[in-house]
Amino acid sequence: MSDQPFNLFRFRDPKIKTLHLTWFAFFLSFMVWFSHAPLLAFIRDSMSITDQEIKVLLILNVAFTIPARIIVGILVDKYGPKQLFSSILIVGGIVSIGFACAQNYQQLAIIRFFLGFVGAGFVVGIRMISEWFPARQTGIAQGIYGGWGNFGSAGAALMLPALTLYFGGVDGWRYAIATTGSMAILYGIIYFFSVSNTPKGSTYFRPKKTGGMEVSSKKDLLLYALMNLPLYLTLAAIIWKLADKMHWLSPVTAYSAYGLLALIYCYQTFKVIQINKSLFHTAPPEHQCYSFSQVATLNFCYLLTFGTELAVVSMLPLFYVDNFHVEPITAGLLAGTYPVINLFARPAGGWLSDKIGRKITLIIATVGVSVTFLGLGQFTTDWPLWVFVTGTIIGGLFSQSGSGAIFAMVPLIQRRMTGQIAGMTGAFGNIGGVLFLIVLSIVAPNTFFLAIGAVGLLTFILIALVLKEPKGQMTEIMPDGTVHMITISESKKK
């Protein structure tokens, strides 16, 4: 792996080339994932669907992403990011064109649910970037990848309405969405022939077993099973929302879905136990051990940081209209500062992690989120608009830089399982968004902000007590059975 200094504009450097190709793949996957959001008004008028049906579409769009990130994490560790990202873009593009061709609401809803798997593309790039950059540059590289790729949702909001108007007519939105699907298919082919899973001469480490993570102790095995539970509870909450609150699912369908979730959880737990059954009679080699509490802590950190981002960016436009009586277009522009912040806040969080440490950067970020949102929880209608907007920007800077710090650390736990760890952590980000939005549907906005601040305080305590700064080296086993050492931090000689 190249030891050259990090230079984002050295395009002849293979690792920099891979970074640019990969963040753009992520950008396109998010553009496909969120292509419908800025066009909902056009879709509603074209197909005569109700506002309630639109809300169902929005929920379905994120529902499948939660399990998809877990599944894609397993697959990328087994087959490699080059193959997975190309497949996601090509298949996602085809499904997106199918959404553009839908002739009734049922087709829209079903296709939109399955299109949620495109949001799992994020996990693939985490593994790819970790293969190409040394630990001392992982933070800034992952931050650029995540921050610039996340802007795909904003790219969809900026470009697709104009593209719809350009095509014109009642079906303009169909051509706009089909265009993004076609771009994804084309780029998926380009990506496959433009990158490789590792630098030349490096080994792509794969888990010895697939279907779940290998852990290092029976205590970690129990914690792993417990950490899978929130994924299913969140999906159950979505089903409850669709059935009891929106009346889109019948009681029979809802209870069948609950039963299916329970069966899948039981099967996954059984599979995890089978993968780790050797723990019941043999301790793993010390050099292969890691603490699953590190994974669990990062999961809760991302629940806070990315969950806050998803929830706040969803509620801000209407909040500005209702409380500050601004025009909807102005409200949208003010809320749009959140995804724009991602362009530099995530890279900044990753860069700071490389410079001063992952743990201290996460402590700063979580304390910042907590203090900011506890402050926003004191909001009254007497506040000037600029004060509230400034508060949200500061909160966004802390939450998104925290996301950058989290994925600066994820690849440093166990290289061969980076995809699975990133998949689980990414899924918890979606869980956070769903849970915070459920809170918002029950309480007033002030209490919603206070809830985020309280979760931030609890996360800070968890980081301070449990999280350990990655140091030294981690080990992986070569195909020939020899032990390979991967440097995490350089020793400092006085």
C-alpha cells in the first residue's frame, strides 16, 4: 500500500483514483435511493395518490435498507467491494427504471420497498476504502467517501425537479427517474472495470465463515445476539406504523409480518451460534480476539449521529413553515444546509480522528450534539430565525463530524469483517432515524430536541466508559496459514 502523503488531487495515485471512483459510486447510489423524494408532488399529481400514500412510500423507502445493510456487509466481506458495488448500481438502476414505469400505486410501493437495498451501497465503500488506505489516512479517506457520497440525496433534490421540467408533460418525472437509473447501470459497468479490491500485491482477507460475525468469547456472543434485536424491533415498529397508524396493512398481514420477523431473528441467532460454536469448547487464538463491545459502542454512536441527521433533515422544512411562517421554498433551502454540511463535516471528523485520536474526536462530537440539542429544546416562538438556524448548523457539524469519526474507527477493529461491522453500524444509523421520527410523532418538537440531547449524553458516557482507542496492530491469517500484521498506529519513539 502506498505511503505517499494524502493528496486529494493526485489522480495518478491508485488509492486516490479509487477514492474518487468509489465516493461517486456512493453518490449515485444515494441519488437513485432518494430520486423519488423531490418528485413526490409530480408523482402525486400524475398518479392521483393521496398524502397518506406518500407517507407510506417514504417509510417503505427506508424499511428494507436496515436488513439490507446487514446482508450486504456479509456479502462484501465474502465477494469483494468491486463486485458488490457494481452489482448494486446495475440492479438498483434496473429497479429504478421499473419504478419509473409503474402504472399503479401498488407497483410504486412494492418497487420502492425493494429499492431500499440501494442504500446499503454505503457499506461496500467502507470496505473498499479500508483496503486502499493505511490506518493513519483512514479517517480522512472515509470522511470524504461518506460526506461526498451522502450528497447524492441533495444532488437528487437539486437536479431531478429541473430534469422533470425539462422533459415536461405528465410523465416528466418518469423520464427523470429513469435517467438516474440509466446512469447507475452505466457507472456500475465502468466501476467494475476501473477498480480492484486491493492494491497490487495485497491480500483480500475474508471471514472463515459466512452468515454472521465471528466473536471472541461467549459473553460477546450474547452481546452480539442482543445487538441484533433492535434491528428487528425497528422493523416491527415500521410495520406497526403502517398497520395501526396508517391502516395500509391489514391486521392479518401485520401479524404475519411480526411472526416472520421473529422467525428470522431466531434463525439468525441460531446461525450466529453455529458460526461461533467452537467458543463452547476452545478459546480462539489471542491474536485473533477483539471486544464486541467496541462494535456495540460504535453502533450506538451512529444511532445518535446519523439518526439525528436523518430525523432532523426530515422535520426541519415543516418546522420552519409552522413556527417561523416562512415560505415553503425558503424552508427547504434552510433545511438543505444539513446535507451541504456533510461535504466538509464528515471529512473534518475523519481528519481530526487521524490527528488527535478516534475516541477523543467522538467524545467532542457527542458532547457537542448533546449540548446543542438540549439548547434547541429550549426553543420558543420568540427566538429569531437566525438563532435557530445557527443552532441546527452547529448541531449538524457535530453530528456529521461524529459520523466521520465513527467510520474512521470501524475498519480498525477486524479487517476481514469490516463489511459486516460497517453494515451493522450503518443499520443502527437508520434505526436512529426511525426511532427519533417516532418520538417526533408522539411529542412536541421541543421534547424531540431534548430527546436527542439526552441520547447524546448517554452516548458520551458509553464512549467514555467502554470505547478503546485502536492501537498497535491487528492480525489476519494469510491463505497459506501465516499470520499477517496490519499496523493501526505507529509507535512514537522519543
